[in-house]
Amino acid sequence: MSLNSKQTKSLASRLFRKLLKDEAGQSTTEYILILAVVVMIAVRFKGLFNEMMGNALGKLQTNMGEAIDSN
């Protein structure tokens, strides 16, 4: 059975409408989108986080060094 161009477009249109109405898997898609946003935020602030951790560890190292030297 061969479909002409008009039948193919009609079939594609019906399939597309059916896919739009189908709600199965939407929660998975929503979780993926939320995860993508969280990853983008983490990537965006990675440099700031590394700088803050470096500063905190540097202060800790200085304080520990001073505490050891004072004994």
C-alpha cells in the first residue's frame, strides 16, 4: 500500500496531535529539565565555589600553621 503526499501529511498530522495529547512520560521530561537547570547553575558558579573553597582552605591552613608554631 502506497500513500500519496496528502495522505502522508494527514497521517503525520494525526500522529503529531496524538503525541501532543499523550501525557505519559511528561513527569520524566520535567525531571530532566529541572536537572538540566541545576547542572547549568552548578557549572555557572563552579569558579566562584572553587574560589570560596580555596580561600577557606587557605585560612584553615594559615590558622593551623600558626597553632602548630605557637606550641
